Amino acid sequence: MELEIMELKSSENYDAKLKEIEFYKNSKIHQCMLPYVGFKYEEYRVLLVAESHYLENEEDRKKVDNFEKWYGDKGNISLSCPKYIYTRGVVDECFSRGNVFFQRIKKEIEKANIDIKHFWERVSFMNFFVVPSTNGSRGIIATKEMEEKSLNNFEEVIKVLKPNYILFLSKKSYCIFEKQNSESLKNTYTFCHPASAWWYRKRKDGGKSSDEFREKIETIFKI
């Protein structure tokens, strides 16, 4: 019996404005990292924010190791496996049958009795950092410059997507954003990275990120 292959419907309604943002502008390689936006995003306007893409190819890692060169690139850098930083392709490929990150999200969505395809077609998704990790699939090791450039880019994305809810799935990314004291913080919620051990682990206050994420999604989608 063959497994059903599901494909997501996404929206390009925001692309023109997103491509005017400094990081994405006039750079095909950076535009691979444009946020994924579900074709019914406007129903709830939820933005999920993870941490970073990562590169498995060692040659590609060397190409992005110099952050200043990577950030300023407008055509000289090409990756042998650009699919690893293609945000929209990653979501489409992984949302229903992907890695630990997506599988753990899927598990909570199903517990909330929400169809996984229905969910992803009504949210947007991006990675906070504007450079892929050269640390394999482990957490990104970020410099101050990486943090600042990523924060600036994120704030510009918010202006375009105008989310009603921002759900951080990375404490590291959230802490950088929190320091900015943005007006958007009042609609921002943070959870552990789904692939981390803390996703299911009880804190001292008895709470778990997995439960809190599911409860927040239930609340939003009921609204």
C-alpha cells in the first residue's frame, strides 16, 4: 500500500514586498530563505519562527562560513545543495513525513484534532537566522553581527506579513527578539525547539512546551 503524498498550497501574495527587504533583495540564493506562507494564511495570521537552516555538505558550509561575505552576496555564492535552505521546499517536503522537528509539531496538531494539511496551509513559517548553521543539525553558533542582521531582517518580515500571533519554536531566537522590546511582543509566545529534549520535559513549574504549544494552537484555531 502506497503512502499518500500530500502537497501544500502556498501563497506568493507577499513576495514582491518580501523581496524588497535588504537581505532578500537581488539575491537568488537568499531568496531561497523567503518565509513559507500558506495560501489561507490570512484566516489566522500565525507566524511560526524556528532557528536556522543547516547544511550537510562540507563544501557548502565553507561557502557560508564568512558571514559578512554570505550576507552581502548578490550573485557570487552558489550552493551544491540549495534545497537545504529552501524554506518553502523544506516545509512542503517535511510537514507530514519529515524530521523530528516537523514530526513533533504534527503530533501536537493531531492531538488538537486539526488536520495537518489544514494547519500548514493557514500559517507562515521561517527560520530566524539569515545564515544556515555550519554546525550540522546542531544549534547555530551565532556572532553578535549574525544576531543583529537576523533581528533586522525578522522585523522587516513582520512589517510585511503583519502576523496576529508569533510563535517562536526556538528559545535562542526569541531571546534576541525579546531584547528589542518590540510592540509585537504582546502577541508573541515562545516554546522550546521541538527537536530538543525540553520539548517533552516537565519544568519546575510543571509545564511542558509540547502541551503549551498545542493549547495555544487550539485557542487560535478555535477563534
